[in-house]
Amino acid sequence: MKREPIFNVPTIILALIALLIGVQLVLDGLGADSASEAIMTYGFIPGDATERLFGGVLHSITELALARPDDAALAVSAELADYLGNHPSALPMSVVTYAFLHAGWTHLLINSAWLLAFGSLVARRIGAMRFLWLFAGSAIGGAMLHWGTHSDDVMPVIGASGAVSGIMAAAVRFAFQPGESLSGFSLTATGDYRAPALPLAQIFRDRRTMRFILLWLAINIATGLAGVPLGLTEGGIAWEAHIGGFLAGLVLFSWIDPPIDTSHLDS
């Protein structure tokens, strides 16, 4: 009888986590100044995107800081705006690269744990290449929603949380289905992660998925509004990017999920 390994983590998940750890080791080795420069280059900066498209953002921040010299937060923003004026970020590449940078080891380990738990489910179902497309698309979705809500902000956004949120959303589409890993105890559970995905229109009418989504949403909003610091930058948790990534993952999964062969069910 074939025995399953105790730890059956898809290679793509291990590779992604190894890459995230490798990037963090590089940042740690660069020193504070060089690490900050790397984050300003490869992190996603909403204000820089707005500046490129419409102009005027960096100048407005500088003028506002001059008018309010006692505002410490504005002084930091003005310093960042001045830096961006001479060293623009790596747009459009940074809408993805920001997901590989983290604000310290705690931030990285939390994202890696969620990626290991939910990413393994999704990667087993859709394969490595589709998983990478989903990861990147969710990261972009997170960046876009954060940009929409912080269009003039020059603080860099970093972390895989938006991408991982999209992976969690993708898992919601099938993992609660009968016989799957999150559906509860079942004698018929196959463990092959090939149950038909719940249609997008039914996601918000299914009790199990809605309980998960509401709990996830409450935790993200609560921690975001609490302003929990991340350690490496002056900012807190970019919960809007988490929601953007989650919504992107929900939608993108409809196109990325490979067709399921149900011909054996008709016999």
C-alpha cells in the first residue's frame, strides 16, 4: 500500500518561501541605508504611481511640509518625496516585487505560514505555473486597491500579504466543498483537491465560506485600524492591499482553475 509522506508540500511553495527568506537575508546584509533604498526602489509606492501618471504629488507634499514645519509625519513624507524625485521606484515592476520584501522576520514568518497552509492546497490543485500567475495577479490586485485608497502616499508598501490573501481566497472557492480539506470530517474525502469550485456568484451565499470571509475581513480591518507597526518602515499594516489581493484571488481563480474531467461521473 502506498504511503503518503507526512509533509507533502508542493515544490513551488517551498521555492517561494525559500525566495522570500533569501530576499530577507539580502536585506539584512545590506545594512539599514541600503535596505531602505532597496525598499524605496522595489516596494510599491502609490504616490510615485500617481506622480508618473498625473504629476504634482511630490511637489504638493513638499509645499505642505514647508507650510507645516512642526508636523513630523509630513516631514518624513517630504523627505521621501524628495528622494523619489531623484530616485523613482521600479514601476511597473514594483506592483509585483513589493510582495517579496518584508518588514522584518516576524512579518515574513507570518506570511510564510499562511502561504504554507493555504498555498499548498491551491498549488496541488492548479499546478506551479498557474499558481505563480495567481500569486502575481493577487499581488497586483492588492497594489491597485491600496493605490486607489492612498493615491498620494509616498510610504512604500511591502510584503506578500496581498498575494497570500489572494491565495486564501482561491482556496475558499473549493476547500469547503464536500470531501475537501476544510469541509469537515468526511469518510469520502479524497484529498485530491479536485472538487468542483464553488461558482463566484454563490460564494457570498454559502455559510461556510461567508463565515471564513467575514472572520478574515474583521481580523484584517481590526489589525489595520489599530496601526500595528511592522518594524522596518514607519507604516502599519496595509489592510486595503490585503482586501485587494483577496478580491483579485476570488475573481482570478475562475480563469486560472484548470478544467475538471467529470466524464467518469456520467457513467
